[in-house]
Amino acid sequence: MTPRGLIRTVIVMIEAQHLTKRYGDKFAVNDISFSVEPGVVTGFLGPNGAGKSTTMRMILGLDRPTSGDVVVNGRRYRDMTAPLREIGTLLDARAVEPGRTAANHLLWLAHSNGISARRVQEVLVTVGLADVADSRAGTFSLGMNQRLGIAAALLGDPPVLMFDEPINGLDPDGIIWIRNIMKSLAAEGRTVFLSSHLMSEMAQTADHLIVIARGRIIATGSVDEIVSANATPSVTVRSSDPDTLNERLVHAGAVTVRGLDGELSVSGLSSAVIGSIAHRADIPLTELSTHGASLEDAFLELTHESTDYRATVGASTGA
Amino acid sequence: MNTTTYTADVRSRPEGPSGDGSQRPVTAIAVGPVSRGTALARTFRAEWTKLRTLRSTWITVGVSVAVSIGFALLNATSTVSEWADMSPKQRAEFDPTSSSLIGVLFAALIFGSLAVRTMTSEYSSGMIRVTFAAIAQRRRVIAAKASLIATIGFTVALASNLLAYFPSQQILRSKHIESSINDSGVVAALVLGAVSVAVVAVIGVGLGTILRRTALAITTLSLAIIGGQIVGLALPESARTYLPSSALQATVSVHRAADLLSAGRAVIVIVLYAAACYAAANLLVSRRDA
């Protein structure tokens, strides 16, 4: 009912409270509460099977929560009569009818929400598919389908955008393109929520993180906060006598990992302390370098206890 | 217009909002006026766009018309050539009207399958989630699909009935066994045959929604429409007349055989099947996860 030209001012966000989805006796999502706020890119990070997609389907009213509630802009999805104007989403880029052209796919979506047909052309230009507007979606590469899905999400010019694993299967150009579009949408003041199991991608795209594993939220905060709270920097040392050095470092309280060629990866001690220990032991160092803690380290630390299928390195008893 | 435009070559992020920016209100910008007819009308328009933008819809229409007319003419021609050899009983039972409307069974099968696929193809491609995310009121989606295909099915079947009826009677005239449009029950057969195609389309949307898999739903539909002889073997004779396949046959019959319902009753029977199917679909679609 918004008259043309009137600008509504609202706080837009996604808000979940005690959201739970159970299949039989297995919890896909277990009592999670979070909010996704405007102006920043919020990453939903977790290993495959952690409950990211289930959560997103519940946000969209596609799956019914076992208990709990989730609202977008203060309203339940099922109460929205023109949802594409409120939240644009891309869940699965392959979920298009292969026989329909890109323009017609967007056209029926536009009609369903009373969006002007001119907008179809606009979003096709935005995502760079204007030249193939009249080609069937079945002839598209995954990257082109991904762009079509993003065009569909942008169609209603919504204040909230949500993408499930948007960079899966994209080439490097496509990844950079998506990363930039996410950031510019957030910079326009929109709420941007994207899921990924790729920590490195999140480190480059997201400002804020919600980390989920086994259906539970195990951390929230800015990328820097999560990294500094959950990962420590490590120092790589090479020397002529790694065995002795290792002994001394462990004695000083370090945790070390032996690598190839006598390389030692040391955490728990600063490079200055390591240097002086080596000096006192009269062991010449050929390399001493510090690696900043990464989101990957933090993520592994966080999910260490919650990963369903953990590799059991060194578990074999030997012969 | 006050729509925002995004540029394809998005520059690297300008010094965007951070810190205190996370809580600031956002201006939501309209994409044209929100209200373009009611929500139900928008759903109809969207589903119509979906249907008309698929080549398979138009192939279905073409095949239905061609098959309906083709089989009617074939039926008339073979009756004329075999008339001399037919027994008195066969001649007495011959119904020139229903023999030229044999296409109704094919049209019911063809449009029923199209109706099934409007649901099942979305389930198999995953597009059903795109649809239900765009139109959160799922029952509206089913209502729109069912009524659109029913309307197309009725229109196409009525046209093919007329195009099949007149030339077939022309052929039958050589043996003086034709019926006339003015005969009692003929107009009813032409119209009710088309109505039953529309009703089967509703059954198709219902089955597609309930079963969600194309092969399963089309097999079920085919058995219902043409499997009367197979399923009927297991049933007492009195029950057989109420099978969808028998009822469908009855809608286009003028010379009524003893084991057929009247055309009016037959339509009511098919409508009841459709209502049951549609009600179950309505119940399930809003309860199940998409």
C-alpha cells in the first residue's frame, strides 16, 4: 500500500528466537537465537550439515520450526503478501525450470509480487545477464545460474538479502563479483546474511559472524573478535638441530608440531622468546617467522568438539 | 522513480558503515507501487506467466487437439468400413456421439499429466521453494495452477470436441448412423466432456501436490482415467460404474449402456473425486516442509 515516492523508515533485520528443528530424535537446529542486523555483511559459518540451510528455510517459512520463532522485519514470513519486497533470497541456483528463459523466470517472479516488468531488465543488467536474457536457463553454467538467482533476489529491491552458499562452484571472477556485490549491498544499509562452510571466504566477505555447528550457535561476533578469542598465532622455526630445540621449547611451555625438514610450528611462545631460547642453547636458526591467527584456526578450534566427522590422525596404534 | 540501481561493476567497498552503523534505520525503497491487484490476482498472473512461457504447455495443447480429432475421424472411418460386418447387438449399442468424442479420454490424460507436472516438476527441480518463497500463501499457488489448467483444458477440449464431432458425423452419414447436434443429449455430451477434462486437470494438480513425484503421480492418474478394466476386475459390478474411468466415459455417452451413469451424475462423481483430491492437497501443502 506504499504510495509511489513515499519512503518508509524501518529497522530491518532477521531475528530468531529459540529456533529448533527436529527430525525424529535428531536436532538439525537446536534452540538457536540470533539477530542479523543492517549495514554489515553477516556470515553464517559452519561445516556442512551444521544446520545453516535448515535455518534459512525456516526463515523463509519453507520449513516449519519444531519450536521457536523467526521474524523478518518484525513479521513472520507466512504473513507477508509481497515477500520479495522484504527479503530477497538465493537458496539453490539450480532450482530453475531449465526450459524457461532467464527473463521469463524473473518475469513470473515479478508478477507474483506486483513488481514492475521493467525491473526485470534492470536486474538482468545489474548481474550482467542482459545479453542472455532470452536464453533458456537450462543452457546456463552454474555461474550464470548463480547470477540469475542473485537477480531474482534483487528483483524486489528488498532491504534484507539472504544467500545460501553463494560462491559454491564459482570461478575466481565470479567469487570476486559476488563478494563485491554483497559488500556494496551492505554499504547501502541493507541487511546481508550469507552462509558458507568456507572460512577463508567468510574472512574476506563478512564483517560479523554467527558460527554454527551441530545445530547450535557456538560463537558470534566480529571476525576479529572470533579470531582473537579462539586462535593463537604460531611461529615457524627452522634450525640445524630441531630435536634439541624442540625439547627446549616444550620445556618452556610451547606446543610444537614437527613438520618436514626439521620445521617446527610453535604456539604459546613469542618469536622473541623462541629466538632467545635458541640463542642460549646455541642452536643457529635458519628461519623464524610469525603467522597471524586466521579465521580458519579459530573455526577449527571452535568446532573441534562439534564436528561430526573428525579425521582421527594418529589414532592408529601401530604394529 | 526512487528505485536504487546497482551497478554491475561494483567498486570495492566504499568506507561503509561499521561500528555504530549496525543499528541505523534503513530506508526501504519501493519497486513500483506495491498494490497491483489483490494478492490472489498476482498469484494467478505469475502462474499464468509460468505456464505460457514453457514450450511444453503449447505442445500439450497441440497434441491434445490433434489426438482428439485424429482418433474421432479414425473411429468414424473404421465404423463405416466395418458396419456391414457388425452384429445387430453391436449396431444397437453404437453411439455416434461418444464415438466421435473418444478424444475426451486422451485430452483428460494429456491435460491431467500437464497439471501433475506443474507441481511435480517444481518439486523435482527445487523450484517449489522459489515459488513458495515468492508466494507464502501456498494454497493460493495450488488454486491458481488448478484453475488455470482447468480453464485451458476446458477451452481446448470444447474446441476439439466440436472440431471432432462435425466431421465424424459427416463420415458416419454414409451409413445413415450419424447423430445431430439437435438430438437430445448431444450438446450436453460436447460440453460435459470438456468439463470433465477440466475436472481431471484439478485432480492432476491435487495428485501432483500429494505425491510430489512425476512418475508416481502420472501413473496414478493414468490408472484412474484409463485403468477401469484393470482395477474394475477386483470390484463388484455395481462399484465399477463409479470408477473415474467409467464416469468419464459416461459424460460423453448419449446412448447409455446399462452399466453407465447418466452424464449429469457422472460429472458429479468426477467432481467429488477432484474435491477429495484437492482437499487432501490443500491440507498437505501447508503442513509439509517444502
